[in-house]
Amino acid sequence: MKNGWMRQAVKTEFRGGEDAPYLPNEKDPIVIIFHGGGETNLCNLHHRKLAEEMASHLWAREGWVTAIEPVAAVTDAISMGHSYEKDPRIGAMGLSLFSREIFASSIVQQAEINRVDAVIIITGCDKTVAGGMLAASWLKELPVVLIHGGTIRTGCSLAGKSIQIETATEAAGMLAAGKIDKDAYEDIVLNALPSPGGCGVMATSNTLAVLASTLGMSVFSSASTPAMDPNHKDVFGPKIEEARAAADALIRMWNEDQTIGDIVDERSFSNAATMLHAIGGSTNAVIHLPAIAEGFGVPFGLDDIQAKSDTPVLLNLLPAGKFVMVDLYEKAGGLPPLARYMIDQGFLDTEAKTITGKTIGADLADVQLPDFQNPDTDVIRSIESPLKPKSSLVIVKGDFSTNDTASIATRGCVFKMNANQRVLEGPARVFDIENDAVKEVLSGGINDGDIIVLRYQGVSVGCPELLRLTAALTGMGSDSRIAVVTDGRLSGVSRGTLVVHVEPEAWKGGSIALIQEGDTVCLDGNTEELFARVDAEEMARRKGAWKRPELTLPRGPMRIASQIVRPLEEGALWWPRD
């Protein structure tokens, strides 16, 4: 591991040439700190400051010279905001999922080209967390440490009301339903995001940050610590301390000859699956965890996630609950008390390793347990009063077709169930383009009990997040009475009765492509079934008549990925299964 690569380059670039007075020791590692770069990315705007703090700490403690490398990062909120001028699949939103691979590949590329010995990755917006975790799995033979850049603080409307990203995404639906006027709408949009940091609700960024900590690959507390000081101008002091802790963890791993691959194993992923359910996490984690596990060489898939689905939801955070991540930090002490409580209740394997050199059980042994007072106001809930008695995420797989019904997702799908509606049966309202579905919702053309079937959104055609549709339904107050079934993805911000990741996808001729307007569709979260009341003979007739629609993807990542990407159930990786 200790190769001493590129000493001449380091001397020349960082210390002023051959005659510089302070040169790194020949045995010191070449270290790069990677972060999601770009001044257009609010989630990651403060990452350079954190990187500089870590570089300074490594120099002060060990005399290590460290490079800081920005990596291009997509922000989904920006992509969503302007992708609807045309079909989202061929616009900005079509680049969202694929940016995970680009982010991870860029890190690995720079690590390989520069013969790097050790790596720190700062994560922020959701695909940078997934991409950073994926890159770590590909660099598993090196010391690698992750740190989450932190959650955003809540915004404040002119009327003094707390608002956040979820408020902003649902504002269009509230406006269409007459719940707010144009001035209130603009107030929400302008003031929901006051400073840098990842989305404050339990969307994909926070979900994956928690899972990275649970896997033992990230500074544990960093998943819940806010990015910025309450003044919205300075990086939060405890976040800077976490940056130094990340540097210390890397030093330890280097000195003890330990790699990230020595830490992450089957126990780690078992814990992550349990934690995903306990926090009410994003459906996108169901895509990313199997991809990351494959990188580490750990067998792990949908069945392993489903096996933990009896876990109660213990975190009272939006979109399922009431609070945001900064509340978890300020009112309940952050992620450590939740994890310590889960250990005490037997939910987590205490022997899983972490970047500290200790087990997760030892790391959390001195953490104070949550103080349960009132379920309505507790951010962390007890198992006696959980937010939900079992997970909202339901994995459905298998062909249960009969002569009178047709299974829609024989290779798998994910239910994200509304607490008030676990079973819904109704007429299909079929759309092939999200814009058309959104227009129909906002114009009042979708009725209570309808099942919106949005197809041709799968991984072969970019798999955009469909937040605009679900946010419109929630903003109008219809998310518990109207379901969405799609072969695409949803943002973790989404609420409602939702079925996503339907496989086989419509683009490959899956059953979802054969659903017609008015067909009766049934989704049942209790029996874990998804089917249409269409008989076998009729489905066979439709299959014979089906033709794939014409869609030309633009040159670049979307067109490349569409040729090689694997199904969502296999992690949407960019290469064939071995």
C-alpha cells in the first residue's frame, strides 16, 4: 500500500521546487481530498472550506502534503427546475442517476492517474453521496474516509413560518389547489433554501449519509450535523471538527495499514438495510446499496433489504414525519443516539467495523440514549411508539399472474406506502411523459382513486426522478387518494402511495408497457402484490402488438449508459454482470 508515488511532482507543485525548505517524507502517502465542486451547487458550496481544514490538519499533524480535487456534481433540484421545458428523459433530469457513475469514475480516475495512496471524499447532494460511496468500493484496497458535508438549515418565510425544500417542491400543487396565492408561492420558492447543505428532509442525501455512517465508512456524526452556522454564513464549528476527525481517521488507517475494504463487510450491509427502514429512508437507496455492495464484493440485493422490512420507523422526519435533520441534531443529539438505541434494542450488529478502528458498538458505547417524552414531539421515537410499526418500503418481486390478472413487476418493484393508504385499487390513467401527467393533475383531470401509470421512465432512458408529479399531488392534498405506479424513480422527498422501479421496464417490453387507460390496477402493501385485472389472453394479444416508442437520447452519458446500464434491481451499474 505504501508506494511513495510521484514524489517529484509533489515537491514541485506543493513546496516550491527541489530546494523548498519543507518537503514531505519519502514514506508519506500521496493524499487527495475530493469534493463536489462548482459554484452552482448550493448543497456542496462549503466543501472547499472543509477540504482546506482537513489538508491543514494533515500537514499540522503528520507533515502530509494533500491535494484538493473538485469533482463535477449534479444537483437534482436544479435539474428538476428547468428540465420540464422538454421531455425530462432527454433534458437535465436524464443526467441525474447517471451522474453517480460519472462522479465515482472521476474520483477513481484521478486516484489512479496520480497513483494516490489514500483518499478522503466529501459528500453532499444525493448523487455525490452515492457516487462517493461507490468510488470507495472501487478503491477498496486503499485507506478511504468519507465525511458528509452536512444538512441545510431550514428557511423562513416572510410570515415567519419554517419552510424547506419539501415546501418548495409542493408549492405548485398548493397554488393550483388555491391553498396559497402567487405572492406566497414566490415567498416559499425564494426563501426555502437559506444557505449551503444537503436537503433537510429524509431524502436521498440524508438517507445515504446515514447509511454511509452505518456502513462504517464515514465520520459517524457527520450524517446529521448541519453544514452551516445559524448565521447562514460560516461553516458550522462542529462540522469543522468532524473534518479534522476524518483526517485523523485517515492517518490511523494509513499507520495501521488498513483499507476501507478491511472495514466494510456483510455485517455492515446488514446494519445498513436495517437502518434504511428505521429512518424511513429514500427509495433511491434500494438502487445504490446493491451497487456499492458489489464494489466491495459483498453479496447483497433486494431480498436482503426486504428481509429487514419488519423494522419499525423510529425517526420522525419529513417526508414521513414532522421534523428535519437539523431538528435531529439540535433536539435529539443527532444520529448517534438513534444508533445507540437501535443497538440496545438488538437491531444492529455491534461487531461491524468502522473507520475509527473500533466496532460500531464500541464507538457508540458512551453515547447517551434518547430521552423519550412525547411521541408527538420526539424526533427519535421508541419502539413502543414508533412513527410506523413497520417499514414504509416494501419490495415486491415475482410473477403471481392468474388467468384473470397480470403481475406488473415480475422482476421487482418498490412500494413506498402512505401511512393512511396501504391498499389502493382503481382505474389506470396512463402517461408516457411526466409533463402530461403533471398537467392533468394540476388541471383537476385526475380523480380520487385513480392509479397514475407513468411508464417509459426506466433506467434505459435516463430514469429521471419524478418529484414534480408527486409534489403536485401532495400540494393539492391528493397523495393518499391517488397512487403512482412507474418504472422510473422518485425523489426521497416524495410522499404518497407510490410504486417505483417496476421491472421489467416498459422500454424492454415489460408488463407496465401493456397497461391501457381504464384497466383496473391493484397495489396491496399488505399482501405485497401489484397486478392489473387483465386476463392472460388479452395480455398476450397486447404483447404481440406492442412496439417500442421512438426516442432519440442526446449524445453523451445518457446515450452511452442506455446501451450498457443494468436494471435498477442490480444497482443500475454501467457494465454487464460478471
